[in-house]
Amino acid sequence: MTSIWDDFPSHADVRQAFQHALQRGRLTQSYLFLGPAGVGKQRFATKLAQCLLCFERPPGQLDACGRCSQCRPFQACTHPDFLRVDRDPGKRELTVAKFIGERDQRGKAGLCYELSIRPAAGSRKIAIINDADTMNDEAANALLKTLEEPPEEALLILIAANLDALLPTIKSRCQTVRFSPLPDEVVIEYLQRESLVTTPEEAHWLASLSGGSLVTARQLAQPGFREIRQDWLAKLALPSWDGLQTAQELASRIEKLGNDTAEQRQYTLWLLQAAAEFYRSALRGLLNPASSGAGAANAASWISRWSADVDQAVDLIGDLLERCIVATVHLQQNVSIALCLEALCHDLSSRASVSSSR
Ligand SMILES: [Zn+2]
């Protein structure tokens, strides 16, 4: 028998939990789906919604028939009782208008208004709020009123990656459902299916860097980013390089690559991660010459310049790693990408070359 979950085998544990809740009549009205970006929270929420709206759901099963008068409009994205709130393209926040309408229509439009109207077709209205962790305070307070007293037929699913960005009052009104990173094999299968890689080795390598996120895997697989990363690692392996020039080149290439500052910041973080991994490989190579791994050859040739003085090399690598961590913290604290890269590249290039000429 086919199931609507056939093409989405991930998060079987969460599915099981919802099936039990459904069998026991214990579904609540507000859920918070929490987990890293790109692990399928939204897709899961959409399938769950179809299951709950389906008129011919197999008894006791969290599934949908795919044919009934609810499933057909659902699959055509025209179901009147399935609502979704998304951030507008290019915007950083979910605004209050999404919940209670624009200024001239306050209380007469938006999600909270829609939920207050009885379902058109069945006995439920289901709403998904994407990027709920980007609601501004005004939006969150508008939604809070609905969460405090949800209409009887309403079921809300808030989707978020960052729990700290949600108001405590919002969190406490929702039942949290945690989504784990996807296993490597799911990411590998995705990269191959979407033709984002040319060899199985590439797919394995990118999956290992992706943190179990399809969004991350897709961004890391971008040819533009892979080129920058490769050039960056080659630069780190040089006996001496120009820190300022490298930083400026990196910043300008990243700016062209990322659609917005958040994405550019993320790419920069991955470059910092790559540098840290490079130095860790060097350290492993230094302490255990038989070791191997990603980037080991590059790092091994770089560290061979210090092989005569292991203590000095270990100290230096410690310093360089610490510098990568500091830069990561600065970047997360919203220091500008250009400034962050300039300081980092200055320190990495000057410390490594000063030490090698000692
Ligand atoms: Zn159905």
C-alpha cells in the first residue's frame, strides 16, 4: 500500500509520536517544530497537515488517501483550510501584517483573522508559520493572542531553527517537537538526485560537512563557493601570502555569491571552519605522520616547514586555531564580514610566515 510518507522516510520517530497522539486523541493545538534549517521540518508539517485534513485517512494511521475531496485540493495547493505564513522575499522579519492585516485592514485580514473563521470544508484549519523565529515583537504579540485562546478547530505549527529568538510566552504556549539533523545517507542521496555532485566521493565529502542539512549541502555544493574554498585552502598552505589582499578578494567573492548578508555571513563561517579544519589536519599530521583525511596533503606540506621544531609548530597551530575561533565569534556578533576577514587574514598570514622564517 502506498503512503504519502513513501518519499519522506526521515524523522520516523516524530511521525510515530504524532501517530500515537492521533490514536489517543491527544493532539494539541499549537506545536513548535524546532531544528536546524534544511532538515525537512516544513515538509513534515505539510504532510502532517494533509493527514489531518484527509477525509479517508486509514483508521489509526497518520496517513492520507491522496484522492478524497480534501487531499485533491491540498495537493493542488488550493485547500481553503490550509494556511501558510512566510517571510516576504528579501525581508529579515515576519511582520504583524501577516497576522492581523495591513494597517488599513487591521483585524480584518491576516492569519489570526483567517483562523477565526470556521473551516470551509472539514472540521479543522491548519496553519504553518515558517521562520517563526523571525517574528518581530509586534507580530509575536499579535500571534500570542491566538495562541492563548485558539479557535476550537485551529491547529498551528510554528517552524523555527533558533529557540532563543522566540518570546518565552510563545514558547510556553506550544508543544515543542525537535527535529534532528538528517543522516549522511539522506544528504548523499539528495546531492546525487539533484545532480549537485559528479562523483560519490564528492557527495560523501559534502554530506560530512553539511551538518545533516539539505540547505547547507546545496550551498556548499555551489561551484562558486567550492572554488573560493579551494583557493582559500591553497592560500593557507603557502609559505607566505598577502593577508589584506586575500581578505579583500574573499570579501568581494563572497558578496557576489550570497543573496543577502545572512547568506554571505554563512559562507564566511564555512571558510573559517575550513581554515580551522586545515590547521587541525596539520596538527594531526604533525603528531601522527601516518594520519590522513580531508585536506591532509595540503596541511602536511604546510606543516613540513616546522617538522624540525614540533613544539613551536604545535604552539603556532594552537594560536592560529584560536584566531579562527575569535573570528567566528566576531562574525556571529555581527561584526562586518570585510572587517572580520581583514583581521583574520592579517593575523594568519603574519603569524604563520613570521614563525616559518624564525
Ligand atoms: Zn484524503
